[in-house]
Amino acid sequence: MTHVAFSVRDLDASIAFYKAYARMSVVSRRADEGGVRVAWLTDHTRPFIIVLIETPDPHDTPLGPFGHLGVACASRAEVDRLCAEAREEGRLRSGPVENGPPIGYTAFLADPDGNSLELSFGQEIGRSLAQEKAVQR
């Protein structure tokens, strides 16, 4: 996978959300001939981006409430801190909750357009992928 794309009503608000809650930064920003603004964001951990396309009246159905993008956090304390900020901004959908292995400690936030972002600590994705690779050998 290389990217996921969302239409957004306010590009600057969406960029600020993903910077604050997913540690992403803008790697490309432009406007097309019609003035439509586009930004590419990444967390610099892999060649994957979120494409945000500003449209005054997005037709996309928001990702969620269960469908979501997932972001790993460095600690439970980071999940808790981000949840406290999200609660103050009215963005906390649920959590944080300890789900046990392999899911870990998770919470769900709403971005400015209603898309869901999962914050997690302790998900065993890396371990699961390593086990699958070992089985294939």
C-alpha cells in the first residue's frame, strides 16, 4: 500500500489534527489549476502517505465509526495524554481501553471530517508479521 486519500473541508485543520495525534508532517503541498488544495502527510516510518484533498462539499463517507487508521504510540502514557487532549477538543470517541493481546491499549478519535483514528500501545502487529514470515520459510 502506498496511500489512503480523504476529501476534507478544511485542509489546515486536518493537517493540524494529523500532526498532533499521529506525528505526521507535510511532505508535499500544492494547489491544482482549479485551486483545489492537496497535502501529502507521512510519519516517516515507511513509504506511505495520507493524501488530503480540500473540497468545499466532500462526498466521501467518513471512515468509521469502526473503520479507522491506526497509529502506534510509544507508551500507555502517550495514549492517555493524547486522549486527554482529544477529550478537551471534543474528539475522543472511545477509550482508552485495555483489550489484551494482540490488540493492546486503544482509543478512538474523530478527525475534523469524522474519520476515525485509533491510537494504540502494545499491538502485536510486528510480532504477528515476524511469526508469519518464519512460518513461510
